[in-house]
Amino acid sequence: MALDNKNNEFKVIGSTPNRPDGLDKVTGRARFGADISVPGMLHGAVVRSPHAHAKIVKIDASKALAMKGVKAVITRADFPEGLEGEDWNLQENAMAGEKALYDGHAVAAVAATSPLAARDAAKLIEVEYEVLLHVTDVDEAMKDGAPAIREGAADYSVPEGLHPNVVRFFDTGMGDLDKGFAEADLVVERSYTTEAAHQGYIEPHACLGQMGADGRGELWCCTQGHWFIRRMSTAVLGVETTNIRVTPSEIGGGFGGKTTITIEPLSLALSRKAGGAPVKMVMNRGEVLRATGPTSSASMDIKMGMTKDGKITAAHGTFRMQGGAFPGAPVDVTTMLAFANYTIENVHHIGYDVITNRPKQAAYRAPGAPMAAFAVESTVDEMCRTLGLDPIETRLKNASRDGTRSTFGPKFGPVGLVESLEAARDHANYKMPLGPNQGRGVASGYWMNWGGETSASVAMSEDGTVTVSVGTPDIGGSRASMALMAAEAFGIAYENVRVNISDTGALGVNEPTHGSRATYASGLATIKAAEECITKMCKRAADKWGIDADAVIWEDGSAKPSGPNAGEFDPLSIGEICAEMGETGGPISGHYEGSPTGFSGSFGTHVVDVEIDPETGHTTVLRYLVVQDAGKAIHPAYVEGQFQGGAAQGIGWALNEEYIYGEDGRLQNPVFLDYRIPVASDLPMIDTVIVEVPNPGHPYGVRGVGETGITPPLPALANAIADATGLRMRGLPMTPPKILAALKAQKNG
Amino acid sequence: MSKVHVTTTVNGDQAEFLCEPRETLLDCLRDKLHLTGSKEGCGTGDCGACSVTVDDRLVCSCLMLGVEAEGKEIKTIEGMADGENLRPLQAKFIEHAALQCGVCTPGILVASEALLKKNPDPTEEELRYWLAGNLCRCTGYDKIIRAVMDAAAEMRETS
Ligand code: FES
Ligand code: FES
């Protein structure tokens, strides 16, 4: 696809108007998942396993059912049998079958007339368990003698002789590793670990489901993708996909974690059993942390070779990742992107997807990329330090760029890694003097971005204003971006565009707001649908003038005669054409349906300065710089917001956040006090530089910026800590006690 | 369980509800008075999404019981704007793109307003520590801090 506007002379793109939903969101009016109520509504509550791994011997709900106000109890017996593959995984995760597979796994649910009654009733449901041996650590789960969580869960890719907890295996590479390592002056081999981190959206999952005995109904919920929720929920319930219409509420953060189902099918099943009364379910924070997917934890071995002048000659990585009790740890992406920053001729990746007694992992911002980045970018930094090389110059020397072959196979098109490195190098932050106990770290990261199934409509109104309907929920200002792109395409004011997030009944299938695709794919769809409207409006003008439609052009929101007819008729404005459309042929609208493939990845480089307190081991982030390629920033303030938010999440993952399991396999920190995400006083301002290397696959050059930003902070902080202290931390999170212990060990030689 | 009749003032208007003694003020505001602007992010006093003021004191409404509202003066996000006129903080949050998903926004606005009432000219550090009880997972706080500082400056000028 050609870049429609090569010279980037945009009228409204690149401006920063107020978001259309801003007023609702600063006045408390915006309705999020838990804010929706309907008459006759019941309330649901879930009974969850307190054991990491246990056979469910018996469930006795008689006491609960005898309670006043209790209308229905469901267990796995209320779900259809015979599901396969990921549908079975989703069903088993939504409601345990023969075994509870992790602490927090749902085993029953109840609907009652008030939230308190439902909670009281849930406590009266008696579940008899036979506790089984459990395993929560990825390396332990692969060892001989580890309890097998589910025999037969492995797919064809797993070589014989591996533990049954290894369920998928990846082995990719190219070139000649021996030759590559032989060419190196320095070969370094290191091991790293990262812990599971939760997306940590502030809004817990919430939904309101209604389903009648005929299996038809409605679902309101906070989700990143309501078509995904529709497909998954109906599959789990064994009803036809279109039986349920799903309407998304406003969504209080998702970061990947709200692309899948948890309580949604339970509310529908409870509703059906309760005779079709709507059932509202709202998770509490403990349920969110225990029972919804955090990301994977990882254990990794990296071997890299470098010449004295900084050329990377070979790289090998082994990645072992657990994604909870089901297949799906994003090892495929981890192996694919591990070395993506670099042009390396000889490269090899091995990946293991391992199941453990933890909740089913869910996507988390750039799923799979940050772990590998931590290992690889830490190794590269260590090599630079050993060889006395500048980390940015070394990265520039090996950087992926237009025309180089990626370490995962295809050649790169125009990408902005070099530009991001140069902008980081030239930024004031990179030159700030550092004091005692202070250090600077650099790292780069990549996300390949995504197109995905996309359907959108644009409808003209009688007054010449425009309604855009997209299927990607607005999590961070995307209504504003869509409105800007539509305004640009039509040549009208931003204020004359209204953007709807449509329900599943109003558009064709849309993938979620995930993969950094919303601004790219829904944006492209909006522009294409607008162009269809423009074509139709030109035709109306041509008919009125009695000339050929080809002889009409669209400029600044008006149809104008062109070519031999230029100047012959007065331009017809969008308002004039739309005012008459009822008489000139009826309503005018445009549509786009497709799976756009012109997406292109986004590289970024982060520079962080830290100070380590030698008394406590505490890391203070002094200043932070994010440089990233946006292709084209549609609404720069929300692009910066993505950069800053990604960096903050990465900082949390690097320094603080982790899933802590006890000996008993129970999650030890299922509250925000103990699962501590960064607070305002933990962070400095986060400086940003938006690099713009246009993506030729989008009419306005958009890439998608959501995910890359969480990737570099993990290694950048480890590299800064190494610079400040000489300590190389190879396990996340780098908490004060760990740093203090390492400082002590360093002192004692 | 028998319910308690509570009479209180919410955003300047008299309000009454019946609640069980164990129900939180947050649940009463949301479920009984249908003021859903205050959010529950944790229910344990750690996230600040439920921030309201009670007799001008900033509290986590998830940590207070509904029955404790008897005779008190409660203010929530719904009462912040003056009719159709936004408070400077609200306008600055929109202008600075200080919200992404927006679910933390009501709590952060209520908490910031409470700070500026006590301290119209906070330093960045004072503001960051004041807001340390209000979690935002989307923004990294940068634009939130800028919006509050800017609103504070504007409020100082016009007062
Ligand atoms: S809900 Fe009250 S502090 Fe989180
Ligand atoms: S804007 Fe989403 S949590 Fe703050």
C-alpha cells in the first residue's frame, strides 16, 4: 500500500485535541464494567480452590441453596462436555473439572439477590478436596520427579524424553553457530530469571450476563475485545456464537489481561440456571491476582559472541517459561524477538512452554518480549563493559535496519532503531554527569505489531458530521485518534467526528485492542471507510452537475469539479451534500472489512539513571528517557502516554513486582500492598522523544506504539545498577534485599 | 440481618439509605445511592480509586463503613464540578491527557483537590508523596503530576 501522504503535511494529525470521552471520565459519569446495573439483577460470587493442586472429591451446595435469596449454583457439571484444544483449556480454566489446578481456580459459583448474600452463600458451598503434590517453578516443573499436572497436554512439537509438563517446544535459527563463536574475541554465557508480573489494571474484571433457556442473551463487560469474549464464552457454554451479543463497557486498563474470559461465562451460566435473570459479577483484587493471568515467569540461558570492536558474531538462547496450568506461555514470541535488535548471521533459539500449578497466563504488553530482552540486553551490556565499548555505538553497529535480515527470518522494511539510538545518544539525559552510587543503563526493545481482523463503518449525518463505528475498545484515547484520522481523511474539523465503540451486533468480527493494533488497524479501516464515503459524495456532486464522477475531486471537505470542468461549478461542501442525501440517493456510509497486513514493528531505546542506597539496597530512578518510533504520531500526547505507561510497568517488573508462592503453592501476595506496583513517589518524570519513520503500510504512516515500551526497562535498569555498583543482577525483581545481599557479598569478596 | 437506616449528606444533598453494618461506604455510595464515580480497585485501602472526602477529610471509602456516614458530609467525584463548569483540575486532566483508561481518575481528582485545599502550592515531591496512595497503572504519573501542578498554578492565580 502506498503512503498516501508522503510529505507528512497533515492538517489535524499530530495535533492534541481533548479526547471526546474526557468529560465523562473526569466527572465520574463514564460507565466501567462494575458500574452497570439493570432491573431484576442478581449478583454472583465464585468459590475458589485454596489448594495449588487437588482432586475435587465432592461439592455440596445444599446449605447454600437453602439460604434465602440464593437463586442458582453452578459447577462444572453445568457445562457441556467434549470440548477440545484451547476451548477445553478455557472451559477448564473458567471452572475446574476433576482437579483444581492452582490456588484461586474456580470450582463453583452462586447467584443471589445481593452481593452480600452471594458471598455468604459461596462460603456455605462445601468442597471436599484430595490435595495433590504441586509445582509452581518452571525449572522444578521440568525435572524428573516433578508432579505431572496433566499427562497428554504436550503437542507434537515436544521431543521424546522430556517431562510431561513440557507442552510445547520451539527450535529455530540460522547460520553456523560454531563458526560465529570462533570469530568472536569474547564469548559470554549467562543465565537469567524473571518472575511473573501481573498486568495490574486498576479495574477488576466485571460483567453482567443474561441468558435464557434458549441459550440466547446479552453480556456487558469490560474487555479489550468483545468478539473474543463472545467466541470464547459461547464455546465454553456450547451455544452458537451469535446467540450472545456482547457490549463493552469503558475499560479500566487491560494491557493484554482482558483479551480472554474468566467470569463472563459463569455469569451467563448462572443466569440461565436462574431462569434468565441478569447476573452481575465483579472480581475483587485478590481474585484478580490469584485467578486471572499474569505473564509467564522465565528461566533463560544466553550465549553471545562479540569481536573486540563490538560486532556480534553469534547468539544462542534457551528460554524456559511457565504459563500456569495450561499451554500458552508466549515462548514463541520470546524466541522470535530475543535478538531482534541485532543483525546476527549465526543465531539459534530454543524454547520450552511448561505447565505449572499457577493461573493460566494471559497476554501482558509485548507478551514474551521483555523477558528475553532482560537476558539479551543485559548480556550485550556486560560484553560492552568488558570490551570498553559504548553501549549505544555498539548497538548502532549491529542494529537492525531497512533491508537487514531479522534474526527470526524475514527482512526488515523501514524501521526506526537507528533513529531511536541516535536520538537517545544526542539527548541531554545521556550526557548528564553522574554522582557517587549513581549509574546509567541503556537498552533497546522491539515489538512487531499486528493487523488482525478489522471491521469498521463510517456514516454521514444530515448536517455533514460523521459517525465512526469501530470495534476496538478505547483504553488510552483511541477515540481521539480515530476522530483525528477521520477528520484528516474528510478534511473536516476534529469536533465534527463522533466515534462509537460498537457492540458485536453492529459490526463484523474485530480482534481486540491488542498487539498495538487499534490505531493502526482500526485507523486504517476508518480512513478506508471514509474514502468510500468520499467517493459516494463525489458521485452525488457529479450527478448534480451532470458530469463524470471521475471529474470530481475531494478537497478540504468539499467536492470540486476538476480537469476540463475545473471552476465551472461552485464546490459542494460536505454539509451541502449530506443535507440533500435523502433526495439524491439515500444515506451515505462507508465500510472496511479486512485483515490488514501492512503493519510494521516499533523499536525503542531507553536510557535510565539510578542511584543505589548502599545502606538499604534501594534503587531510586533519577531520570528516565523513552525514545521510540511511532511511524506517525496521530495524537502525540497519547503516544507519549503509551511510552510513559510502558516504561512505568517495566520499572515495576524490574524492581518490585513478582508473584510469590509459598511452600504450600498458595500465592502469598494477592493484595496491592504486597504486590506493589509503582506509585507516584517511586518515579521521576518520564522524558519522551517520538521518532517518526513512517510505516509504508498505513495511509498516514502509523505503526502502533503500545507494547514496545515495557521491554527495555527490565535490562536498562539492570544495566544502570551494574554501572552504579559493578553488580550484575541476573534475577528479577531487583528488590532492595537482593541488591543489599549482593552488595554485602561483593564487599566480602 | 437487620439493616441500619443512615442519614447523611452527599455532595450537598441529604441522602438516606439502609445498609448492613458490615457494608462499606463505597458499596453504599455505588449500590444504594447509585453514585458509581468512586471505583473499587482493591477494597483494602491500597489503590485510592475509592477516594472521597468525609467532613473535608480525604478517606478511602472502601475502608469506612456505610453506617459511619451518619450525620457526616460526604463529597464524591460527582459533586466536584459546579454545574456545567469543571473544576480547574478536571479541565487540566483532559487538557494534559492525564488519563488513559480513566478508572483511577475520579480518585486522583478527589485526592488532588483535597491536597490543593490544604496546600495550594505543593512541590512536585509533595504532590508525588500525597498521591502515593492513588495507583495509576496506565500513565506512569508524569502527565497526572503535570496536570495537577498546572491546575494548582491556575487556581493560585484566580484566587
Ligand atoms: S478501593 Fe479503596 S483503596 Fe482501593
Ligand atoms: S489512567 Fe488507567 S489507571 Fe490511571
